[in-house]
Amino acid sequence: MPIFTRSLDSASLDPPSDSEQYLPHPLDHSDFHNEVVTSNQHKESVFDVLLRIQAHSHQRASHCEIDYLRYEAISYPHWANERMAPIWIVNPRIDSIREEYPSDQVKLPVGSLLHLHDSDLAMNSLGFEHHAALGMILEGGWREPGFHIFPFETHLYTITGERPFPIPITKMYIALPEYLVAEEDVKEQLCLSSIGQRLDKEEFGVRPPLRPWIRKRNWRHPAEKKIKEWAAGRNNGFVEEWNKQFMDKMM
């Protein structure tokens, strides 16, 4: 299913003040890379503004969106088993031949800043749900077949492609394929599988769990009707409604 992008009028926005840390009126934009023009004509992305607000709120150093390495990942609310732990699974689009040469892959040591995004989910929700998590890999965690799992300090977490709203989750976990783990962070002890990874006999490797829309041929998004109304421009308020529903489930 192709990503559906609504046609919206672009607008220059003033960055919110620091007191607007919870953004009761989320910024209006159509994708992650819209720019916000500040008073000194410096151009920022909407994520830059949200990152700065969140950093001030939590009294930590602020980073720009460009500082984070961007990786395709599986967002934890949309695994086949939705009751699993809050772990994002990094799932880069590379072929099996490149996996056989792990020394050629860029390693992600503890302290790396990552921008995780779930474009597969966006493709299966008409572009409405595009989960993104920006944060830093922390020390600790454990090792499972095919993956190392690390704590992930979340600097910004949003769930919609349009008018992203910061979800108040400050810590989750990230599962890195073994070929992306830095040598100094490799753990020897192997734990049982907890993230639903599977052995792919054709590719002779461990793979992430299948997404619901792959496992079930007739899978439908639980909010399909309202998403189609939103895509048709008849339910603009559904963005805020969906964010509120998600936060109520998380709290």
C-alpha cells in the first residue's frame, strides 16, 4: 500500500516558548522535515523545536535532528504480540550478503544518538501513524539470539506523521542486530528469546518478528475508518484524539 500524503498549505511557524513543553496545540505540518523559521531567520525542523523543548523540560543538553543517525525500526506497539516489553527493534533495509560481512557495517556503540522511525507502519496506515523515537543508547541490557538489547534514553517520541506530539515516555529499550553492535559492547551470556525473533531458514539468519499485516492477509488497522476520514480531510481532529488515546494507554 503506498503512503498517502495529504495536501496541506505550508506555513511558517514561530517556535513555541519553553513553557509550552506539553504542546496543548501541536505544531501544524505535513511531514517530519517541514521547516520552522525563527526570528533570526534560522531554519529549524519541527523535530528541532520539539527536541529543544523536551531537553529544557528534562534539564539536559539539547541536540538537533541532524545529530541523530536515522534507522528504520519496528515500533513496539505494533509487534505481532502487542503485550511485549517497550523495545524498538532496529530493522535496517540491507541484503543478506552484506550481513555476512559485519565488519563493513557502521557500529552503534553506547552513547550513539539514533532517530528510529517506523515507515513500514506508515505505509500500512495511509501515512497517519509514523512512530519516531529519538534518543541515546545506554549501557547495560542483555543479549538474545541475533540481537543485543540496550536501554534507550528517549529524547523525543512521537506517533503521528502530521502534527507530532511529544509522548511522555523517557526510557525504553532498543534491540540491535548483532552486526551493528560495537565490539566493546558485546555481551557473552545469551538469554532466552523475548522479542519474538525468528530463524529464517532461507537466509540462514535470525530475523525480527513478522508485522501483523504480514502475518494476517486481511489485517486492518484498528482505526482504519477514522484514518480514511482523516486522509480525505474530513477528520482533522483525529490526530489529537489518537495522541490522547495512546497516552492514556501508556499512563
